[in-house]
Amino acid sequence: MELATIESALISIGLVSRGGFHPRPADAVPPVPDGRDASTVVLAGNVGDAMWQVFRRAPVDSTEPHPLNTWTREVLTRLANECNAHVLFPFDGPPYLPFLRWAQRAESVTPSPIGPLIHPDYGLWHAYRGALVFVKSIELPPLVLRPSPCESCAGRPCLSACPVDALAPGQLDVDRCRDHIASEAGSDCLQGGCLARRACPVGAKFRYRPEQAHFHTLAFLKSR
């Protein structure tokens, strides 16, 4: 199995390869179900609205609590079987797997001032949906580390955009954020997504569509 084949398979279901790595003991990648150790991990995720365009047309029961997670599990499990891989998910837990640490092993992402990992091109408009785990070693391109765009960002508007000051560097006051979203004053955040996230100038062309942002924000609100 070559990386290009995996990348093409992910694109066909609206996802993209988010890089990969050869695990070390410190990465805490669990063995596959038959007990063998992983040799290669390829992260699968979304960038912009490509995943949304596929998911919104999928026959998923919208009344269930986590329809996106259900869809993700179905499509990635099917793809993993086709690729002779095992698949892991960031939403299985607790305990939860260290996906954010794996992401920094796989590609050039760094924590943003408001917490989520920022990509030099995609900004904050991306996510990690699963990890394909291979027993066989797959050749991967070398990781090229790029400077965080936050280092040269004048004013860091993400830190001042929240209307209720729910954000501090690396911290989110979850209750304050949810209370605002649930109020009439928070309708812009509910309908269009987090104002702090939208204030980031990086990767503007990958910004989620309003209906996609609303879906994610509503899920956050319902998770209370």
C-alpha cells in the first residue's frame, strides 16, 4: 500500500490525509487488535467544506446524538478494511487517544492562542477524524516544519473577538461560551460559528460554510 493510494481513497469520501508518522513508544499508539505493533499511522481529517459536502448527502439518521461521528466511523472503517488497516477515532473514550500530539508528529501544526491547532495554510478550518494504523511500514515524506502563522500575526484578533471574553490563551470558559450561544445575543455565534475562530485571518478561503459552522456549534451546545 502506497501513501498516494491512501490519499486518493480518502479524497473519494470527502476526507484528506493529514500526514503520517512512524510510531515511537512515546506516541502511545495502541497495538492493532491481534496484538501486533503499528509501523505506520496516517491521519485522516477534513479541510474546508469538502467533507461537509459529502456528509450532508449521506443517509445518516439526523435524530441520533452524534451523526457525524457515526458517519465517520462507517466510512473510515470501510476504507480501513479495504486498505488492510486498523482505524482509531478521536471521539472514542474516555480515555481519549492523543490525536493532537499525533497531529504535531504528522504535519506542521501548532497550538493557536485560543487553543485549537493552527495550520499555516488552512488556519483553524480543519480537523482530525481518525487514524489509519498499518502493521506494514509505508514510506512517508519527511516532515517539513513551518513557522506558526501566529508568531507574525499583528494584534492576534482571535483573542479579542469573543463577545463574552470566554477565551484566554489556551483556555476556554466552556460554561460562559455555552450560555452565550444559547442566548439571543449569541445568535451570530450559533448560526455562523465562533467569532474568535472567524477572526483569524489565516486560511480564509477554507472557512466553513455557515450551515457547517452551525452544525458544529449546535453539537457543542447540545453536549452540555
